[in-house]
Amino acid sequence: MLRGAAGILPLFIFLLVALPVLKVLAEVAVPSLETWRSLGPLLPLMLRNTLLLLLGVGAGSFLLGVSLAWLTTAYRFPGSRYFEVLLILPLAVPTYVLGYVYMATFDYAGPFSTAARQLLGITLPEIRSGYGAVAVMSLVLYPYVYVMARAGFRQVSSSSIDVSRVMGYTGLETLIKVALPLSRPAVAAGMALVMMEALTDFATVRFFNFPTLSEGIIRVWYGRMNLEAAMELAGLLLLFALAVVSLEHRLRGRAQYFQTGGGMEKRPLRGVRGAAAAVFCASVLLLAFVLPVLQLTLWALEETAAPSASPEMYLQLLSRSLSLAAAAALVCVLIAIVLAGVLQLGTGRVVRRLARLSTMGYAVPGAVVGVGTLGVLSSFDHRLNSLLEGTLGFAPGLIATGTVVGLIYAYTVKFMTIAYSAVDSSLSRITPSIIGAARSLGARPLEVVRDIQAPMAVPGIAAGAVLVFVDVMKELPITLILRPFGYDTLAVWVWQMAAESLWGGAALPALTIVLAGIIPVAYIIRRGV
Amino acid sequence: MKEMRRTLAVLAGLLLLATAGCLTGEQEPVGTQKEERVAEAKEGGVVYVYSARHYGHMEPVFEEFMKETGIEVRFTFGKDAEIRERLKAEGRFTPADVYIAVDAGNLWLAAQEGLLQPVESEVLERNIPANFRDPENRWFGLTMRVRTIVYNTERVSPEELSTYEDLADPRWKDRLCLRPSTKVYTQSLVASLIAAHGEEKAEEIVRGWVENNPRFIDSDTRIIETVAAGGCDVGVVMHYYLARLLDRNPDLPVRIFWANQEDRGVHVNIVGAGVTKYAKNRDEAVRLIEWLSSEKGQRLFADGNFEYPINPEVEPHPLVKGWGEFRIDPINVAEYGRLQAKAIQLMERVGYR
């Protein structure tokens, strides 16, 4: 009985979660040439830009992330203890928020460019360009590489480093020839996360006039309500995402490097070199986090003098964002518990595979999830309505696409991965032997649940819930595609205000999102960077 | 144990928030709730509006309407394409009685898709010139928005300016600021070029713009600020964005130029409204649109955003009145909708961003 249910449940969850992605995949399998032709010369441009963005942001994040990670793990220099931790902070800033701050301050009419022209007589390069998009996105996304690379570097044993130094390698050579190859799997995982974020973003690239596939999906859906064309583009975007995933797989390979002995010893950097390292870290931190947040705060303060939206408006946006995030977190965690629990009962290989596959949503760009969900749900809605109208004589309206139901479903597809890995890791710590030990000491089954299982599982479950919560608050493409009519959230508001050059109006909602984003960052910091 | 209790408390809080959110979140477009409200406000009645016009400008207008007529206005904001999609999806179950759109192209599409119903009204026919309403009376213009040329007064003299077409001349190379093709304003402007010259000639003109290497900025306000800063000499924007900025800072070195005065006239677009096909409060809906076209309604509706009243009897706001009279392209604005798809494709062909 239990075994039967245990088999069916993961299958059901898998189907539910995979449906939107399968819908999009089916769309690529049968490409509609006519739709492609209707996109005209835009299509090659978007393909080119998507590729350039991936390469550019990949390279930028790699250089920033690896160099900062190497400096802070291998050396001691003024402030290094603080930089170590603070350099993760940009992770709290969504790409579109940094994008809008940079657009407002660095474009031709912005204060920086104006000052540069007036004081120095130089014209800064055009920020509304591919270069601008790559620079801004690398600044927010490098922490993924940074965190992973540090984890990798710290596992490189001191003996490997010592050998390299005895061989006469300089610090840079040690990094390139020893530390980096040994941490390849970790760095590859970080790079994959960066690239997925770059694929998902549509707002920053639109601010910077650099249309990519994600931008194209929003363009044809939101602008022209052309679901077919949006689906075709989503299919192409999905192919890019799959390429990134398989590339990561390749890079990681089967390699698992086991190193013995403690991590490397930090060597001091003195004088000019120490100062240079500190200046480098400080400027990245300033550019990616401190200055943008200061600017947002200034705008928010200016805005209080002549607010463009009422306080009630802000509270309404806030409560919508919070309740959406809470609902999605709850659903994700519940499903994750079911999935992880069932799998720990032990099931067949096929079920196991399916369960793993149901958590692949994180690798699927937001716009793909959004459009795929819409495709699935709108036909569901229409069929349900005609069915009920035919049999019962009433139509319930658009249950899935007209309410937050569809939105929460799509969030679940995208973010279940996060909840699942948190829940699974905490559940798997509760081994049968622990339970057996408790039982043999005389605990009754309910006492085992209350005193052993729940306390051991709850922290992981809570962590999963918080991570999903924050990701949903920041989320933009899915929200934009699936939100019920007139249902603005903080993220949507930031995007709309920023698109209208109402920097002040976007500031407070943007700050709120950044503040929420600091929660998981603090969590990473507490667990040790 | 303590930590666990705390975490449980957090989870419980999340659950509460979630349920509260789901319960309160979806209050507007549900049919049953609306029925109750109608029953409540029986004496004056109610009219439900889907509006693409922005926040802030609409509330005072609706309040005044309610004061005068006792009819309560409920509204939901959305982008035009979104509203049309919504109306389509809701079909005959829609709560909306009136659709207010910010571009003639959008109204034309709504009418084309069968989302609006014709309204016979002498008041509307009297107040609104024929080229600003649907030939079949399914929608009506309420205010005018003039999309024209602005220039930096220190770098350009008005004698150098003439027409939209002239901006394709190589002497404007690296001197233009334009709005990207994703914006419906740009699409309608290009549609007006197609209407005036045919597709081939229009393509040549737009290609000329593109070859002049314009700066593409997706905000009329920012275009004007960039013109002021010298980032480009000339931009094409809706007149009211300039009015807003000049209202705040009269010293801004940017002025307006009425394009194409020697030939067909300047490109004018509208904010307009129509009664939805399945409106439950049809009479109130017509009453609202009629009131908006009246002297009082026009004053509030247009002035709040420095737009030109559609009703020729009503004087524009003093700030924009000071910009003088101008000749308007006499084309029926419905053409912008009919040619919108062509305009988009044309811009994509010539690489207009």
C-alpha cells in the first residue's frame, strides 16, 4: 500500500513540474517556420546577443570571482578578513536593480557622465550597450563563482601549494596551474549558476538595448500577446540552458579530487601589493553593492518629499510580494518534504530518476517556465470551463490563469530544487540507526518524531523555505507573464518605474527587495564562506 | 528545541501570510463580489474601468465624476495588450464596462477583436472631432498627445528643423535620440509614415533614421534630459513629457518644434475609451465617457498630464497653450492600429532597435 503510493507520488509530482518544460520542448521539436519568419532579423540578433552575453558575463564573473576568491583564501592583506565576507553581498541585488541604478547614473544624462564631461572633459562610453549589460551583470553575479571557488580553494591541501611554491611558481602560476585545476568542479558549478542567471534576465538587457532571447519572449508576449512566438523563442532559450547544464557536466566530469591535510596557509601581502589587493576588493564591493545601495537610499529619501505613489500603494505591493513568496515557499517545502520522504523510504531506480528530474527547474530560465506554464494552464482553463458549462451549466472563470494559482504553480516548478536540496540534506542526516537507537532506549514512535526527527529536520526545512521566499520576491519574468491582471508586485513595480525613468519611484521597492536578499546571504555567511 | 520552536513559528507565520494573501489578493475581477457591490451602490450605480492610463492621473478625475453623478468608478490598471488579452479571456464574464487605452492603435485592435460595442451618442459626436473617433463609434478619443520633435536650444535653431522625414538626412548623423520600437508610440509614428508615403518610402525614411546612428532610449523623459545634456541635439517625444519637465524647470534648454507644418501636419495620438462588448453597466459607461468629453471632464482629464483636450471648445492648459497653434495630421487615428503590424515588421527589417 505504502509502496504503491510511494511510487505514484513522485511520478505525479514529476509530471506536474515537468509539464510546462515538456510543453516548450514539444514546441522546439516542431518548429513553426512561419513564426520564425515573423520574427524577422530580430531572431539572429537575439541569438547572437544571448551567446555574447553568456560569454561576456561568464568571463567577467570568472575573472572577478576567481581573483577575489584567490586573494581572500591565499593571502592576508589589510581588511582581508572583512572583504572575505562582504564580497558576497552583491548576491542580494537582483540584476535588474543594479541595471537600473547604473542606467540612471551612468547614461549620458546621468550624474557621473555629466561630471566626467564637465570636470574632465571626457565622454564615458555608452552604457546602453552590450558592454554595459555585461559589466553590470558580472558585477552582481560574480559572487556565485566567488563562493564556489573559495570552497574549492580551501580544499586544496597545503602540501599541493607547498610543492608548487618549491617548484618556484609565483602566486599567479600556483593559481592557474595548481589551485584552479584542482577546484574545477566547484568553479564550473558557480559558472553554471552565473550563466543561468544571465539567460533568465530580460530587464537589464532591455534597459541596455541588448535584446536577448529572454527579452524577446517578454517582447512578443507582453507587447504583442503572441504566445506562439513566445513559445518558439522559449524553446530556443531552453536549448541554451541545456547547453550550459551539459557544459557544466563536462567540465565537472567524473572528477572528484580528494586532498588530504588542512587547507592552504594564508601568506601575508605587504606594502604596495597588500594595498593593491585591498583597493581591488574595496572597489568591487563599492561598485557592486555599497554605492548602488546608497544611491537607492538617496532616491528613496528624495521621494518622500514628493511621493509618486501613495504609502498604501507601497504597502499593497509589499503585501502582495510577501504573500506570493510565502505561498510559494510553503508549497515548495511541502512538496519537497513529500518527495524527499518518499525517496528515503526506498524506491525503484525509475522513480528515483524521475524525482531527480523534477528538481531540474532551477536550470530552466524564468521566461521559459512562465510561457510553458501559461501554455499548459490556458488550455486547462478553457477545457475546464467548456466541460463544466456543458455538464453543469456554469463556467467557473479562469481559475489558473486569472488568479495567483498559476503564478504559484510556476514558482514551484522553478524553485522546488532549492527547497528539495535543503530538505533532503537535513532528512538524510536522520539515519535509521539514529531512530533505532532512540527506539532501543525506550522512545515511542511519536516521541521519536517529536524529539529526534522534527528537531533535526526543521532547520533544513526552514532554510529551504527562506531561500525560496527570497527568490520569489526577486523574481521578475515569471511574475510578469503569469500575474493576474492588475496584480503588481514590488519587482514588477521596480521594473515599470525604472523603464519610465522614475528612479525615485522604483527606489523604495528596490531597496526592500535588496533587504530581503540579504537574508540568505547572511545565512551563507553564518555557515562560513 | 528552542530553535525548532522558533522555526515552527516562522513557518506558521508564513502559512498565515500566504492564506491571508490568497484570500485578499484577488479582490478585483471576481464576478460574485461585484454583484454585491452593485447592490450596495444602487442609487448612483457603478462603472468598472480597465485603464491603461497611468496611476495618479485617474483617481481625481473619477472622484469628481462620482461627486457629480453619484456613479462610483472602480478601476484596474494594466498595459494595453494585457487588458485586451484579459477582456478576451473573460469573454462575457468580464466585470469591465469601459476600456481606456493610451494609443489609437490599441483601441483599433480592441474594436477589431470584437471587444467593444458601438455607442450612439450625440454628445460624443458633438464633442469629439470625427478623425479622433472610430468610424463605427466603438471608441472615442478623449485627449490628444502630440509626438513631435524637441531640440536643444544651444545646438539647434528651429530653422534647421522641418519634418520627421528630414531627420533621415545625413546631417543628423549622431545627433538623434529615439524611442525603441517596442514602444507603441514609435509604432504609431511609423504607421503614420506608412499611411502618408506607402510602405516602400516609409522604409527608406526609417532606414535613414537608423543610418544616422540614433541613441535609443526607452523613456521620453530621459530622451529630453539627454537632449538637455547635449547627448543628442534632437529627439522625438510626446509633448507632455516636455511640459512636465518645463513645469518643474523652465530653464531647461529644450524646446518643442511642431513637425510637418508645411505639409500634412504633426503626428497626433490619443487617449481614448470604449464601452466593452459585455458591459453590464452600459448606461453608466456611456455617461462616464460623455462626461469625460465635456468641459469639466476634459479640464481634469487633460490638464493633470498636460495633454490637449479633444473637445475643440475646451482651452488647453496655459503651459501648452503657450506653445501656440499647430496643424494636425488629419488622418483618422484608426489607421495607426491597422498599420501597426506592418510598422513593427518594417522597423525590424531596417534594424530599428
